[in-house]
Amino acid sequence: MSALQESLLELIRRTSAELPADVVAALDRGRAAEAEGSAGAYAMGVIRDNIALARTASAPLCQDTGSVLFYVHAPVGLDTIAFREAAEAAVRLATEKGWLRQNSVDSLTGANAGTNVGPGHPTIHVEPWRDESVEVRLMLKGGGCENVGAQYALPDTALGAGRDLAGVRKCVLDAVLTAQGKGCGPGILGVCIGGDRATGYAHSKEQLLRSMDDRNPDPELDRLEHGLVEEANTLGIGPMGFGGQTTLLGVKIGVLNRLPASYFVSVSYMCWAHRRQGVVLDGAHAITRWLY
Amino acid sequence: MITLEAPYTEDKIRALKVGDMVAISGTLYTGRDAFHKYLHDGGKPPVDLTDQILYHCGPVVVPEGDGWRVKAAGPTTSIREEPYQGDILRRFAVRGVIGKGGMGEKTLKALQEVGAVYMHAVGGAAQVLARCVTRVKNVYMLEELGSPEAVWELEVAEFPVVITMDSHGGSLHREVLSRSRQALDAIL
């Protein structure tokens, strides 16, 4: 096994089995907000127990280890073909070890090769930068929450949403209402205003790479991010849709330019098991630092 | 915590109501998208499902010795089976469905008719629930359906669920949807 493969394998293992500290902290706050003895409090307690068990056992937090999404930032000249080969090898091995479920299905035949490798799997985004270091982030995004993502085209008559932040707000709240408990809340939303149908969704998922406690540098968006969490929580959907105080843990909003004719609001719903981790790799592809 | 042990009789099941916290000890059969469609399309179940509990779950299972070990076993989203569930409950006299996120009116009606309940396991609690699996007794249709979609016969002890849809027309999901819709209308 090459050093790169080893590092990527460890990245996969940790992402699957251990929740990053900022997500755990947000879940702890959510648990404290639920009424004692309520079904919501019960669900949050089971979640807490599950997090501890997964870490100790080095086993998947959730059996749906989801889509395997790599985000790489590297200097110009990274051999991206070699990177994909190493990533695919790491994914196959992680699947054999049970850190990933056999999650890749042929859409025409229903066949599951059991390797997690196939057309579109794993996804690897590579962005060159002028930095010297290589950063590899990994997100495992489950199917349940993926299914309750939504993309809106504004203006939307049914929602009474126009092409402004007031309209964006209505879209996001609509997505939360529609999702109810099906995304395994309390969830985290990644939102993109703008882009086309493809880039809008992709950028909305990238918002989920942000730290839970970061602030949006745009003051209006920062206000909207926090306001939406508060408002979503007043809907009382609660953990698992059992009813309760904590429906969302966070909202992260990004923006892309758009065509004059299009105004998309893309919402990616991430479940409580927000599995995203990252590493800095040195010249020998060894891990020097964890990013979350 | 109410204890529910096999055999899952109609009396035991009809005694349960929305909000009850239940610990199940006995056999569960996993079955999700592909299995439900297979049954709906006229397929014969590989086991007798009478008075059994179906678990909407695609576990992570690895070979161990002569058998299998469950590494992760949380529920999948049940609403995808809504087109099929009611019919399956009626045809095969299934007593319970475990999943997450709830199901719809068709299933609710069938639960009433048949005497069955929908039981909500905590989504993503894959390790907590894997620990409740004492044994993998068997697996069916593994070749045809692949590991996540196969019918895994699991022996469980004190498997914790919350009843969110009962055999008397009660549904927590309907209540929460209605309340949350009202709450949203109030702030828009």
C-alpha cells in the first residue's frame, strides 16, 4: 500500500467512525435544549451513545456511509490520475473492512459490485491553489438526507418567493418543513444561491465543509444563517421528527453568480451524523494535521 | 420501556400505542427497496412472514467464521416503501415495521386492519442497534439483491423503538406535520 493510500484509508476510517468535535458540541447543545423525558430527548441520548460506541469500536456511525465525496486542494502539478487510483484502492479496502457499506448500485441493472467503485463513485473534486500544501477533505453523505435536498427556481409562485433573500428564506423553510424527520435531524443545511442546476447543488454541498462555528463574512448572509436556524427550530419538528426544540443545528449559505434568466436556491440537507473530516498531507503523502 | 417478545401476537401489538417506548427481543427480517418491489411484483417471500417484524435496514455485515457479523444496523427511510407496505402487511400478515421517518395514510390504514404497528428506531444509531443483534441467523436473496438489500434474519435482544404509528389510527408523524405546518404559516 502506498503512503497516499494509507493516509486516505485512515481518513475514510476516521470520517466514518468519529464525529468531529464541532458537530459533537452542536449535538450536545441540542440535547440540552430538549425537554427531559421527551421522545426528542430520548433520540438525542441514543445519538450521544452511538457517537461514543462508534469511536470506541472504530465502526460506522451510521450504516449508510453514503456518497464518498473527496475535496482536494493541491499545488498545480498534483497527479490527479494517481490520486484517483489511490482513492479508489482506499475505498475498496475500507469497504472490505466494513468502514464503508457496499453502497454503489448500477442504476440500470441494480447490481452491486460490493466495492463502492463505479461510474461517479467515488466523487473527487480537485482545486489547484498557490499554497504549497495538499489538503484532502472527505464527506460521507448518506442517502436519507440526500433524498430530502431540494432545488428551487425563483420566483416560486406557490411559496410566494421572489428573487431576494426573503425568497431564499422561504425556500429553506419549505425544505425543512417538507423534510420533517426524514433527513435524520437535527440536520445541517448547505445552501447555494445562484449557479446552474449542477453547480448550485455542488456548491451547496461544499458549504457543509465549513466549520459549525464559523461566521459568514457577508453580514446579511450571517444574519440569515442564524435566523434560519432559530426559525426552523420554532417549527417544532425536533430530532427524528419526534417533535422538539432542535430541528436544525446550522445553516451555511454560499453564493455563485447566475444567469439573468435563472435564480436557483439549492438546499443540501445533511443529517446529524455530519461526517466530514480532512487532512493535510506532506510531500511524502503522510498525514501531518487533521482539519476538524 | 415495554418489553415485546416473540411471538408477536395480534393482542400484544394492538396493546401498543403512539409514544410507547418498546424493547424488542426476538427475530427481525430486514427488507427495503428491492425486496418490497420484488414482493409487490409478485415475488414469493423466501421465509414465512406471518406475525413477523420487517426492519427497513441495509446493515453493514462482514463475514465472520462460518457466519456473519453485523457492524452497523440503523434504519433506512421508510416512506420509500409507502407504495408497497400496506399490501405487504395484508398479504403476509406482518405484525410490525421498523424504520425511520414514518409512513403515510395507506400504511396507517393497513396497520389498523391487520393489527400491526410502525416502530421508529433512532436514525443513524447504527452502533447502538448493532449491539442489539445477538446473532445473524440467516440471509436470503444475497446474490440477487446485494448485501444492503438482502433479507437478513436477525436475532435481537432489547432492540429499542418508539411506536409512532399504531393499530388504532394514531400517527405521531401526522401530528408533527400538522403542527409544524401551522407554526410555519404563523411566521411567514
